[in-house]
Amino acid sequence: MPRHYAFLALAVAAIGVNACGRASASKGPAVDSVAATETLGIPGAANSTPVLAASGPWVVAVWTAIEHERTNVYAATSADGAVRFSSPVRVNDVDGEGHVYGEDPPRVAIGPPTSGTTPPEIIVTWPSERTKHLGLRSARSLDGGRTFLPSVSIGDEAIVGERGFQSVTVGVDHVVRAVWLDQRRDPGTPPHKNVEGDWDPMHLMFASANDGRWSAETRLATDVCGCCKTAIATSKDGTIYVAFRNIYPGSLRDISFTLSRDNGRTFSPPVRVSEDHWQLNGCPDDGPTIALDGEGVVHLVWPTLVQGEQPAIGLFHASTRDGRTFTPRQRIETLGTSKPSHPQMTLDRCGALQLAWDEAQDHRRVVAMRQLTPQASGNVEPGSAHVISGSGSAVYPVLAPIDGGVLAAWTEVGQDTSMSRIAVTRVGEHCRPVRDTASGE
């Protein structure tokens, strides 16, 4: 797996993108200024791979910092909607054990809002090198990110196989759920190999945790594409939704979907979201994103190859109400170049979907956003596209809902390519929250 590291700085800014109203279709990207007001990072270290989660006024930012070839996971929290962040706290309890890159970052989830000033539970997961093979660890904080409890393994460490590309969510029942890709060898069995003899087949695994104790893992799928991020979400009624990139016969790399209505005890057979027929003898290194709207409809956005005289990557949307049938894929127009990548989506507190991605513009990559307003048909009405990154090259955006809009973060590289930063930007005008939303993938 490739690993990319960069210097990270965190900034909070307010820009005037309307994130909570119906917007007209875009005729081209609008460029907005970003004024940095705060910086997070470990001095002297290369900081990268940020992720965000929010619940009520609580926001948590997690990233990795590399110093002297040792990678550690850090968290900083805010109790005032990302106006001020705490000092960074190291999450992992074994120094230097992190093993991450842009498509396989740490992940963070945060519990439902609590009463009064009691902070919600924070759960951080990350790929770890502490054993002889790449495994997964998790740690949780019960005091608003001031401290983290000793980490525990996700999955059986005795079973050899590289693990990563995890996603994590917390339901209203405070139960943590995670899925990940797992190149395990079960005891006494030969190495796993898919029907195409691919070099990167994986299993898709699931586990849940209550009070920090993880259940035995469950295999949800096999022959899974080996280095595309997974996505998981939990609805108010406890239904668990999972999306991932599968390998279909002919080495077609299409998106699959499965769900559980019994708290993860059983999952439905995976179904194909869209027959995109992206044939590739390798991994696209770019997975799906999930968000649930206010009506409980599940929305997915993913990148896929569009065939033609000049094949190009595009971003597409589909939705489902029953988890078995999906709307026909709907192309989401981006900035007009050949490879928009790394989509991330969240439901803002005004009830609209917000989508971010990165794309090449003027010999650099930029982060762009646009609102997707759910329609009765299951499709979405795209609003205007806005470039929200600055003058540097920007990649791997992430989103979290906050009062008044959305918090967006990305890694940004300036003229000195040995250094980079993560700009975290408040996007949207003030609006009245329609409900509290806990988020985290």
C-alpha cells in the first residue's frame, strides 16, 4: 500500500457559501477566500490524514504526525462548534505504531449529544504496526478528548493478514460499529485468492463495541477491492448500512451495499449499487461515501470510470429506501476535469447533503463542495460548486456538520512540497438546526 505523509496545520475560517438553502445549478466553480484563524499540529513533525466528527457543539479533529520516522495519532477537540480547539493529545498508547496514508487514514466517531456539559464518547481507530502484521486498534475518550483509554485490537490479532480502510459509526444506542478490509488467512486454510487471481483481494469484516469491548468479527463479503475506503452509517432506528468497492467477475470494480436490521447480528447479501463496469486489474484507491437524509433515505456517492472516446473518472449518486433497489446512477457535475477524486458527504443541520471532493485545476488539485438537495424521486438537485481550498494543492477533504453549516478539512501542500497543512474551514451561513446530527466514518 502506498503511504503519503505531509505537514499538517489546522485553520478555522468563515466563508459565505450558502449551505442551507436550495441552490441553482452551477455554470462553473466559484472561488471563495479562506482566512486561517487557528493552527493545529505537532511542531517539527509531518502532520497529515485529518478526519472530523461532530455531535451537538462538540467537534473532534484527528490526524497523524510523523517525527523521526515514527507515526502517532493525535486528537484535538472543541466544545463550541469549532471556534476553539484544545491542545493536541496523543491517542495511541504505543509510540510510533501508526501506519496510514490518505485513503487509509485514522477514523473518528463521536457519540450522540449528551445533556448538560457532559462530553460525548469519542472513538478513534487507526491501522497499527505494533504486531508483525498491519492490524487495527481503537481507543476511546470519555472526557472530551483530554485523555484516551488504553487501546484495544479490532479483530483477532492471532489471525495473520493486513487490515485497514476501516470506517466507524456510533448509533443512538451508543454502540460503536466498524467495518474494515482484511487480508486474513484463517487458521489451516491457504492464502485467500479471488476468482480473478487478483493481487489485492480482501474480506470485508464487521464488529461492534460496547463500553470499549469489541465483539468477534463477522465476514460480510469476500473478493473485495483491496485499497478503497469503506463507508458505514447507522440510522435512528438502528439499521446499519455499509458500502464498499467489490470485485465482480471480469475484474469489474463496482460499488456494493449491505445492511443489518438486527444490530449487526446478520447482514443482507451484498447488492450491486450500479453496473458501472469499471474494469481494472488493480485498485482505484478511491471508495464510496454514505449519508442519510432527514427522511431516512440512504444516499451514496462514488467515483467510477466513464467509458467513451476519452474515458474519464466521474462522481455519481444513487439512493435507496429499502437497501435492495437503487435509483439509476446520477452524475454529479464537478469542475470539468478528468479525475475528480475522494468524495466525502454529510448531512448538514439544515437537512441538506453536502459533498466535497478534490480535483485538478491549473496544475494543482483543489477541494470543491456543492450542496445536494434530496428530491422525492430519490435523486438530488445539485447546487453551485464552490472551490474552498486556497492557493496550494489540496487533497482528501473530510466533512462534519456544525451549527450554521459544515466544517470541511483537507490536506494542502504549498510551494515547499516537503511541508503541507490541513485547512479546516467553516462553510455556510447561519441557519436554524433542524436536528442534532452525530457523524463519523
